[in-house]
Amino acid sequence: MNFTKMHGLGNDFIVVAGEKELPAGADQLAIKLCNRFFSIGADGVVFILPSEKADFQMRIINSDGSEAEQCGNAIRCVSKYVYDHKLIDATEITIETIGAGVQKVQVQVQDGKVVTARVDMGAPILQGLQVPTTVDANEVIDYPIEVEGQAFRFTAVSMGNPHCVIYVEDAVHFDLATWGPKLEAHPMFPRKINVEFATVRSRTFTDMRVWERGAGPTLACGTGACATLVSSVLNGLSDREATVSLKGGDLFIEWSEADNRVYMTGPAEEVFTGTV
Ligand SMILES: N[C@@H](CCC[C@H](N)C(=O)O)C(=O)O
């Protein structure tokens, strides 16, 4: 199988193109190939497939073998892959996802290669049961949650995949490894959850660290950055356009008042190609 190793701000993927559909056993394949010691190593495997509704379909399997509905960093990588590898000759590309419908991507090209992409990530879902959480409310903002005697407060946002955003004093030095997995699997989140720990430094700049569902601590999470900006606006902490700074670098996020959609801009890179 031919693959291309790519990343968006260090959130890394094994990208596979050319299959007609998601291969049987994709979950076991992802577990095996994502292993950083015995195989290629990545946060997930991304399949670029044909679509009847868009230019391409993207399916993403996390490193634990679970399938995610959506992935912000992967969608930028997919856009770069299809443009740079000449599968499409357009700078506006549509990509079908299983959780967030068809998304429009505008790529910026330098010397024939995509350097950054601005993605229309769609409207955030805020209804508690739809995120999903166990809270039956139109919005779940600054809501209490307890894990092993430790109290947190979270805001729940789905960007096609589920997120809970928790504000902490210093996200950069927060103990992700202790609290991330416990919150990911908390019974208030029926499909598990991606956990973002955020510190708002100003109305246009937020530090964020992420514990991803199915992948653990990653260097960046595009949907997580979008969820964090939405949460910060809902909590009155941020403007609607801000930089979300992750361990692997910065994403620029806009939540448009005009159309209620979230736009994410950031880089994508190809690292190497191989055959496994
Ligand atoms: N890294 C991603 C999100 C990948 C999926 C996530 N782990 C999930 O299970 O929802 C991003 O950049 O958005």
C-alpha cells in the first residue's frame, strides 16, 4: 500500500489515496500503522476516497482504531494532497466528511504547492444531547463536571465531532496525561469526547492543549481549536476572530456572525512518501 506522511501543525497522518472505499479492517490497519515504535507512527490514518457529493470524501481512523466524524488538520492535509498530486486543478475544493457534511476549502498556493488552507468548518452544534453529552439543554456552557473528586467546568461544542472545552490557569503546563483520559471517557459523554484545556490570554489570542478522543495528546487539533473559539465567544472571553495557539503552532479561527459558520486557516505539510 502506498502512503504519504503528512501533518497539520504536528498532528500527523498516514494519508492513503486510490482506494474505492474504506478498506475492510481499516481499524486494525490504523492501530498497526500508527504505532510509533513498531511501524510508521501517526495520530491517524486518512483515506481519500471518491465522493458522489463533493470532489473527494475523507475518512479518518484514529490511532486506537475508532473512526472520527471529522478532522480539521486532516482536511487541510487532504486538500494539499489532492492539489499537489494533481488530482484536482482548482483552488476551491469540496470534501465530504461523515460527520460535518461537505466542506469547502480554499487553498493558498506558492510555487505550485499548497501552503495554507482556509476551511469552512460549518456551523457549530451546541445542543447538549446532540454534541453528544447527557445534558438536555440548548447550550452547555460553563457546566460542572467532577472526576475523581476534582471539579472542572466545561463548555460542549460539536464541530461534527464532540469537544468539551475547559478553562484552566495555564493550559501550556497543564497535566494533560492525568485528566485528559479521565474526561475523555467520562459517563457524561456517551460517544467519548475530545478535551481542550484553554487559557485565554487576550480577546484575540488563546493558548490551548488537547487530549484527543482515540489518539491521546496530539500537537494540534483543528476541530478543537474551532470548538475553543466558539466556547470562548459563548463565555464572553473572546472576539469572534482569534488565534488559537497549540503545541504545534497557531491556527486562525473565525466564527462568522453573518452565517454562523466557523472558518479555520492554517498550514499543511507533506513529510515523505512510502510503501508498506
Ligand atoms: N485532530 C483532529 C481531530 C481528529 C479526530 C478526533 N480524535 C475525534 O475522535 O473526534 C482535528 O484536527 O480536528
